[in-house]
Amino acid sequence: MAKKIFNFPEEFYENVDDSFMTWGQKRAELRRLQHIANERLQKFTGTEWEQSTVYKSNKGQYDKNVKKMSREEVDMKLNQVYRFLKSKRSTVRGNQIARAKTIRSLQQAGFTGINKGNLKQFGEFMDKIRAANLDAIYTSDEVVDMFELFEKKGIKDKDALIEDFDAFYDKKKELEKIPRPKDNKKRTAEYYRKKMNR
């Protein structure tokens, strides 16, 4: 991080060691870090990152008045806010950089169809592929190829595609030949199934 925000050694926040400061100093440090954390979270509001896991899991976590916390709560919150603030994803800029690196890595690996506009959907798609245990059958390259093809065809109901992934994969060549319909409502898994004469 460009700006130093932690006043004490790393082990203090990880183990919340009492030897570094008094009880009053500890509460003051937590109050300061909670303020920084809330300022960062406020910058997520109104951006695409407001839907991110890091925002949702940290929003509202640093609002409680430190004076009303027990010693155990203070120790727990110090550790929690430390872990949040040291993460590069605790800022909007950090998330933008991480996304750019992910896209660049995927594109360098040959997955040129993955971009800023569909990276989130790609991540969700891959999660569902793993949940369906399809990653034990198909390689990453094969799954990404199919995702890119589904995107090219404008298919949004990817859950239906995953349910019948084997059939779509087996008829990949037929799917590639089917023109993408101009009508958005027709860009469904069912439409392409019928066109493949299933």
C-alpha cells in the first residue's frame, strides 16, 4: 500500500498482543481503523463493486461504537479490520487492478473471449461447472471454449446449458453454424436445442 495505515507491527493485529499498547490505545486504534474501513466501503457505493463479496461481507461490520465493545470484541474486530484493510480488494482501485490482471492472464492463455463485460458471468459459470462436477470430465480449455461460444450466441440462461452441457458439447459444430437470432427473446438454450434437432 502506498500509504501506511497500520501503526503497529503485523503480529499485533494478527494475535492482538496486549504488550504493544494499553487498553485505551487499543480501542483508539480500532476506532481509527474502523473509520478508514468505512471510508473505503463508502467508495464502493454506486459502483459495480457494490455487488462484490468483499463489500457485502464487510458492509456494516465496522459501525459499532468501540466504547460499547467488550475486550474480546475489540480483539476480534482489530483482527477483522486488519485483514480487510491489508487486502488489495478493500479498495475500488484494487478490485479494478485485480480484474485487469485476471483478464490479461486469461487472454494470454488464449481465452480471448473473456473480457471486462463478461468476467463476472464467467466466474459464476465456472463455479456452476465445478458444482455440477463437470470439471472432472472436461478440461478448462473445453469449458472456456463452450462459454465463449455461448456468449457469442447470446445465450443468457446458462443454468440450462450446464444442465445439458454434454449434449451441447457433443453438438458444438452444429451450434457454431446456427445464426444468432436478432430477437433477444429467442437467444435461449431451448431455441438452440430445437435448431440442433434435439
